[in-house]
Amino acid sequence: MKKQILIGGIILIISALLRFLNLNAWPIFADEAIYVRWAQVMKAESTLRFLPLSDGKQPLYMWVMIPFLKVFPDPLIAGRVLSGLSGVLGVVGVGLLAYLLSKNINQALVASGIYAVIPFSVLFSRMALVDSMLVMFIIWGLALFIIGIEYKRWDFSMLTGFAFGFAWLTKSPAIFSLILLPSIFFLYKWQWKNLGYLATVWAIAFGMYNILRLGPEFHMIALRNLDYVWPLTEIIKHPLDPLKPHMIDAWNFFWYLMTPVGMVLSLVGIKKNKIIALWWLVPIFIQALIAKGFTARYLLFTLPFAVILINKYNKILLTLIIVPALIIDGLIIFQPESVPLPRNERAGYLEEWTAGQGIKEVSKQIIQMSKEGSVLVGSEGFFGTPFSALEMYLNKVPNVRVIGVGVWIDSVSDKLTNSLVDNQVVLVVNSDRLHIDDYGKHNLTLLASYPKAIKPNGIQNRLLFFKVNAK
């Protein structure tokens, strides 16, 4: 037993190192900027604690981030540390769930160890996104439910309800877990009392979710969900589109980010644990069928079940999973642009406007400028990067104001030129959104240029930082 405790401790240390080292390595992502900025606003103004509902997002992640903003001076680090802590707790939860299902401590350690180093988990536990927290609550919720069923404990059913309620307050896909929960009954001898346990979970989770009705824009969750999924009428017209391309994407996500051997062993493990396989595959299939957009992090909450399905753990197979995973993890921590990612994932996080290379550096320069007088910052767009990220970094600078000037910039906005009388004025824009050839003709002076990752076609976008001059 001492050996298992030592191994468990090593797994925890490794999982923490992989999730907390060099957290500024990756550029800020658009959604990270939005979430952290929301948390800042909610921290400053208590009447706006339900602000994320305005965009149809649940607010729990931002609520929990608020105290982290008080501890960490860098707001992005605050959000990423929160995700990292969720990731470490997820590692523990995977081990506990694996043990409850197998009653084998060694298999539990293998599952938690693999989950600790799998690049899929490591990457998204290092970003200020809600998905790592969603995974944590789902895994712990299911583990608590199984304990309640095994030991006939109503209190654990109540704890399960709280866990799934928190998951639902984090992100809408938590509903998959509540729908799949009855499948766990097939693992145990049937008792009518089980329905009472299930009803308790559903009642508490549903009650917690309806706390959001206290917010004035609760209806926006349903409305915004329609922006992300196809209606049934459209799905019937083209059932294989987007199902087929999305399933190919899902295969690529797991192939790249779970390692090829890890994914193959998960597929092999389906025969031995069909119930857990449902928790992995059903959400993937349904999202592939109905989702308009499809990215790897949307499937992160299914990853623990794929890992638990890996039940062939001789040293050779473990080595073929863990060694490639650790190599990729090293790239994630120290060389982001070298990480082997699916094409659309690399584009979003490293190459396109959603990737925020240079925004922190630009913000530092603006802070220096603000010491000489007020600064008006014209930003491409009205949310995400660079707009929300600039607001985030400049949050505590009283004489700096950030305004959006559109996403297709072919001239200098009058909002900027008219403010030159009593402000220093700058413009921050991505090169692929700027359609001005002669900077001087438009009274722009380029102060700095920050390159993004190079695309396969050789094109390299840049974040451009201009000073706007008087005519």
C-alpha cells in the first residue's frame, strides 16, 4: 500500500507541474479574454454577477475566478490557475472513478496517471476556459453517485446532485451526464430505491440550475444555444452533414491529443465496459450530429471515460502512451508552435485573430504611454482578441479607454482622429483585418509588430500596434 501511495503522490506532483509551469507560454485565446474580462467586471460591480448570461453562458467559472483575481496580479494567470486546479482535481477524480469501477488500486493509478499526462487534458487545463472545471464536476459527480448506489447512501446522492448542479452552472453539456446517469444502474443489482437516488440527483441539479433565473437574461442561454446547434428540421434534411466531417474531426482530436496508442486501447476497452463507453461516445455522436461548430475542447468532458476504458496496462503499452504524451506536454509548456495539433485547433489557438500574441506586450506599452496623459485605444473588433484582452490587461489603468472600431479596417475611424485633441491615440489590429497599404497616408506610425504562428501556406499574420497621428 505504501508503494501505491508513493505512486499516487508522484502522479499528483506531475499533474500539477504539467498544469502550472510556464502558464504564459500560450498566447491568450479569444474566449479566455472574454471569460476573464467578465470576471473582472463581475468582481467590480456586484449587480453584474450574471453578466455571462448576456451571451448565453453560465457564470459559475467566472464566479469562482473572482477571488483568484485578488491573488494573482496577472488576470490571465488567475484564470489559468483556476483551470489548472480543476485539472488536478480531475486527475484525482479519474483515479477514484476507475477504482470504484474496477476495485483495483493499480488500475486506478494507471487511469489517473494517464489522464495526468494526456496532452488533451494538459492543454485545456492550462487555459482559462470553463471546460476543465466542467470535467472535474462531472467526474466527481459520477464517482459520488456510484458510492451512493453501492453503500445505499442518500447523502451521497445529494452530493451528486450538487456536483452535477455545479457542472450545469458551468456549461450546458453537463446535461449529457444527467441523461446518461441511469445507465449506471446496469452495473449493479436493481433496487427500486435507485430511482429515489436518481430523482434526488435530478431535483437538486435542476434546482441549482434554476438559480440562473435570478439573472435578467436567463432566456439567452436557450437563444444562444440555437446559434451553436442545428434544429431538427435541418438535421433531417442532411443527417450526414455535419455528422460525417465532425466525426472525422473527433477522431483527429483524440488521435492527436490522446496519442494513437491511447485511443486504440480505449476503443479496444469498449467491449469490457460498454456502460462507460456510452459516456464517452454518446455525447460525441450527438454533438457531431447537431453542432454547427466543433472543436476539441467541446469533447474534453468525455476524455476521462476514454482513459478509464484503457484496461490493458503492461509496461510496453503504458510506455507507448506516456512517453509520447510527455514529449508533447513538453512542447505544450515550452514550445507551443511545435505542438502537433489538428489543423483547425492550431489555427484557432496560434495562427488566427483568436490567438493573442503581443497583446500583453502592447498593453505594457500603453501603460507606459498613460503616464504622459490619457490614451484612447482603438481595437479591432468588439469582443475576444484583441478587444477584451486589452480591456483585461488595462483594467486598472484609469486614464486608458478601449473602444472597438470594427473588424474590417480600411481607414482610421473618426472616433480615433476626433479624439486626438486631448488624447494619445493608438490602434491595435490584426494584419489580416487591416486593409491599408500606405500607413503614412492614413497618418499611422507602426510602433510594433508581433508575429503569430506560420500557417501551412507560409502566411504569417501579425498583431500590429500603431500610433494615430494628427492630419
